[in-house]
Amino acid sequence: MVSARRRLRGEVPSTVAVLAGAEDFAAMQGYASFTFDDHATYMRQVEGLLREFAARGTHTSVALFDPAGYEEFCAESRLDPDTPASRTRYTAEVAAAGTKVTYEGQPLARLLPRLVAEAEQQATWEHASALLTRGDCDSCGEDIGRAAFARATALLRRIIEAAGPGTHHLVCSVPADGPAPLVAVLRTESRDDGLLHLGEAAALLFCTVLAAGIATDRPGGVVLRSTLPGRRDTVRGWKLKDGGRLHPLTEAEVFSAYCTDARTGEPVPPEPGVDYRAGLPLDD
């Protein structure tokens, strides 16, 4: 009986929700039932638990534990937040339904940055998608979000065509309702034979963020960094305005845009071996 139960336990998947940041950990320390004293010890215990699950052959996913989301969940579900049972239920019903990364024996120090990045991308996509649900245009009756996405897709194609062969790193930034803008990053590789390689999920996010700027008429922008073997990297940029048009930036404007952190607005030192050039014209 015990052996059979152990075999069944190995076939039950598990989700571990992690307090990735020190601030999130500190927020949970207000609950008496949360008995960890410091974040470093907590992280070591989490990693040990993950290794234990892996040794049993248990498929384990790692999610983020959001203290603010947990508090809202407990209030809506009328649960006492100061109990392990409530934390377990939040993990099973909320955290496990969100962004997750499969644990494959990698150190948490390598897994968590990927998890946080994917969670941020998901949040960006949800926010940008919400901005596209504006209904129909009053004057023409066209779906605003759908038209904006089609426009964004066409603009991305024109940027890639204008950039030509090489490896290209694109960043689209659009002001959001909060303090930080919506930011999407896309890496593409264009070959001399005309073949194009890009990640579909990243391209979808890029077009969605750009479309959100078009649909809401927000002053976003696109920066393109191109790399070719044996050459210095080249950075170009465009400003989004005038109902969904990307206007080329001057060299000085490109330098300013690339050497400014899109999330904080703080200056970033210019990189050596990089040329800042005006944006290429994009035929309309």
C-alpha cells in the first residue's frame, strides 16, 4: 500500500510559488504564520524543496508569489491570510494559473530572472491588449484595436525590410497609465537569402505594444540595433505620432533615446563600438 501510494505521489504535479524579491518577502513577514526570518534562508529552503521534488521524479513548476495579489485573493475569498492553508490555496488557484517555469534542476539564481522576465512580458501583453479593446471608430465604424494591430504588423515588416541583412534587436516603448512604460523587445535575424528568423511570441508582444500606442495615439517609439559581422553596431530610431506613423529620429535624438533607460528615465552611458544613425524612412 505504501509503495503504491509513493508511486502515485510521483505522478502528482506540484507548483511552488516563490517570493522572489526581498520586498515581497518582507511583506509576508507581517503574518505570524510565516516563520522565515530572512530572505536568503528562505531561498535556500525553497531550492532544497525543489531538489527534493526533482529527486522524487515530481514534475514541478515555479511561479511567483505576489503578496498584494494574495491579500486581494484572501479578501475576495473571505479567507484568513495568516494561515498556511490560505497560502496553499492562493498558490493552487492563482499563482499556478499565471506565469510558470518548469524546474529542471537549474539553480534558482538562473531560474528566477527568466520567471520574472516572462511574468513581466505577460503583464505587458495583458495591459497592451486591454488598451486595444476600445471598440469601433465613431467616424468609419472600423474596429480600432484590429486596425491598430494590422498597422503595427505592417510597420514591423517595413522596419525589418529597411534594416536589411543582419541580427536586429528592436525595442518598442509606449507610455502607460502607470509610472513605467509598456516595453517590448524583439530579436530578429535577416539573411542574405531573404530568410527571416524571429520568435513568434516576442513578435506578437512587440506588435501588441506598438498597436496599443497607435490605438491610443500615445507618443511611443522604436529603437533598432543592428549587428553585422566585422562591422560596428548601428542604432536607429523612430518616433510614433500622427495617427500611427513612425517618423525617423535624427542622430542626436537616437543617441538620447538609446542612452536613456526606458523604464526609469535615467541616463545610460553610451556603449563603445556603436554608431548612432538617423532612422530610415519607412514608406507608407
